[in-house]
Amino acid sequence: MDDPNSILSPGMLVRHPAEPDWGTGQVQSNIGGKVTVNFPNKGKVVIESSRVMLVPVFDR
């Protein structure tokens, strides 16, 4: 699998592995290797899938 973030879809919850203080974010979109996530303590962030592998959160 070339892009491990390709499984992420809008509404899914994720964490940024290098930025735990951002909290658990919600995926807004995943288009062309760019994942837009709204984090509670950072706001909306566009993540390059080739640079960061987001961690899905399945339980809170």
C-alpha cells in the first residue's frame, strides 16, 4: 500500500503521531494525498500523506 492514509474517510477520528497536544481530530476530506483534519486544539490542518501517517482512533 503506497498511502496508508488512503483508508481514512470524512468523519473518522485520528491523531497526529508527532503532535499529541492537538488532540483527536476529525477527518474532513482525503483527496489526492492530502488529508484535511480538524483538531480540537489546533484547528484545521492539511496533512501530506507522504510525510505523516495519521493514527486512526476507534475508541475514545
